[in-house]
Amino acid sequence: VQLLKQREEVLQGIMPELQAMIDTSEVKPGVRIYEGTDGLKLVYEDILDTLKTENIKILYATAHPEIFKFLPKYFPDWLERRAAAGIQTQLIMPAESAKDNVFQEGQNREIKYLPVDYPFQCSMDIYADKIAFFSFKGNKVYSIVVESATIANLWKQFFRFVWNSLPKIAPLNK
């Protein structure tokens, strides 16, 4: 009887951990990886579909003009469809891209630029409970979509902090 009581105490002590292992009510983050321009298109369609379905009118994004190299016809069309849906974009870009005039204010888009000390060669879109990362390296493109309310909210907070810290005009090159 004493041995059974000791075992019961041990089991009672680890019961919360055991329950946590089998608790399926918790939503776990999901990750999808795409390769190539077809993958890019799938992710951009998901962005637009998700924002429309959930009636969200803001997209937080960082962008690099490299996207036009990979999707020269598709991406301008997608931008028009996003604007027509009434979705506002707050867009952060690297300072060196300001001279290219690829992305311009208007079409429901505001732009701010990171200082030249912070160049980047990828893009990120934060939408609903998802974050899409786009990596451009040479002739390769990869897209990664992370779906998690907790992670997306953290990235939205970082984005808003950076957005509110940046000036409206592009910094001068050194």
C-alpha cells in the first residue's frame, strides 16, 4: 500500500506535463516552404486571399525591388488587385532602393526607408496570423510562411516600432 501511494504521488506530480503532451486544443505554429516563382505566386495569392477573407485592411511589409526580377508581370498585377481591395500597405524598404522608384507612394501604400547602414536582400509580409519571408539569392527564390498568432503579433510589434522610428524621407547615401 505504501509503494502504491508513493507511485501515486509521483504520477500526480508529473500529470500536468503528461496532460500538456496530449493536449490537442493548443494551436501549434505551422511552417510551409516554397521554392521558385510558382511558390512566390502561391504565397502572394495566400496573402491577398487571407486579407480579403478576414476583412483585414492593413499589410505590413518590407520589400526589395528584386521581386520585380522574378515576377515582372504578375507582381504589378497583384499590387493593383491589393490596392483595388482597399488594403493599405505600410512598406519599409532599404534606402538604396529609393533611387530606383520601383515602389512609389499611392495605391494605398506608404513607404519609409531604413538607413543605408541596414541593407537587406529579402522581403517580409505580415498578414493576419501569418508572416511570409521571401529570400532572393542569385537566380533562386524561396518563400517561407509561418502561421502563428503569437509569432505574427510579435513581428507586428517589431514592425510598428521600426515604422514609428523611421523618418518619412529616404536617408542620404554616405
